[in-house]
Amino acid sequence: MTQTSNRLFDEFAKLMTDAAGAAQGVRKEVETIMKAQGERLVAGMDLVQREEFEAVKEMAAKAREENAQLQERIAKLEAALAAQKLP
């Protein structure tokens, strides 16, 4: 009887090990599928990468600064032109 119960436990342990391995394989497969679906979803959203966003943000800040400088220069030129026409 001892021999039979040991074999039963061995078989049960082997079954549990195989089940755990199969579950781990299924988990990896599900993770792979979910990752692929997520990447496909993000690609379909037409999102920009962080580096591109930061580059455009810098360009916009520089353009605003240049715009402010040009507005100041125009105001000075208009004031000088108005001063010349006064006599």
C-alpha cells in the first residue's frame, strides 16, 4: 500500500508540475497577445513620441520669443517713423 500511495503522490505532483508549466505558457501567450494589441491600438491613435513633442515645444517657445522681439522692433520703428513725420 505504501508503494501505491507514493506512486499516486508522484503522479499527482507530476500532474501539478505540468499544469503549472502549461499555465505559465498560457500566461506568456496572453501577455504577448495583449502587448501586440496595445501596440496596435497606440499605433492607430497616431500619437507622437515624447522626443518629437519636446522638439516641437522648444520650437514653439523660440517662435514666441522671436515674435515678441519682432513686435518690439516694429513698435520702435513705427514710433521712429511717426516722429519723422511730425514736423
